[in-house]
Amino acid sequence: MSVEILNGATIAGFIEDEEAFNSWVKKRFDALDEDQDGMLSYIEMMKELQCLRVFQTETDFEIDAKTDPDEVFGLYFSLFLQFDRDSNGVLDLEEFKSATKRIMLAVADGLGVSPLQMILEDDGFLKKAVEWESTKLLLP
């Protein structure tokens, strides 16, 4: 983990760089595709949604309240169904890319234009966006 400064433009810029974004998405997809069948099952995708912290739980905030596991399952499953455009029960690479883009653009919109200091996971999307932006700043 590291502390980084970013804003919505950091994320949007990374997504707009199709080559960089598509490369990262493919690597992430391959890492999540545990059985290497070229598809992500709900269980495989749930790990990504948990990593993205789409739904904050009490453990994320160190609160003693209990979250109903069925509620969490239902929320993640409803997201999965939205991303499964052909309703075949799995996500292919294009569906995963589309879902990732939608989630990250929503995060970018939520962050807005003011720079924020955040703690980022080393292999996460936000960290990759910050790394991408820093390479752009270093170019002449």
C-alpha cells in the first residue's frame, strides 16, 4: 500500500488511454480467471468487486456492526447481473472491460476535480492510474 494524490482526472485520463487501460484490464482479467476458461464466474468477479470496495462493510471501517451476508451477496450478485450483458452467467473480457470502465468512471465522477490523498493498494486500479499519470508528467 502507498499514499498517493489523485483526482477524477487521474482516473479518466487512464481510461481514455485505450492502450494502457486495455492492457491493464486484460492482465487483471487473466489474474481473476482462476480456471483460465476465458470467462469470469460470479465468484471470480466477486473478488474484484470486493477489492474495488464497491460495497463498504463494517470491517472496512473497523465498526463492530454486523452486515448481513445475504445482503452483501445480493448486492454483488445484482451488480454482476448488470455487467453480464448477454445473461449467460459469466463475464467475458469485453463485459469485464465495460464493467470496469463504468465503475471507474463513477469513482472518477465521485472524486471530482480536487486532489485527494488516498491509501491505495499496490495492484489496484487506482494505483495503476496514478502510475500512468506520473509517467505522463515525466515525459518532455
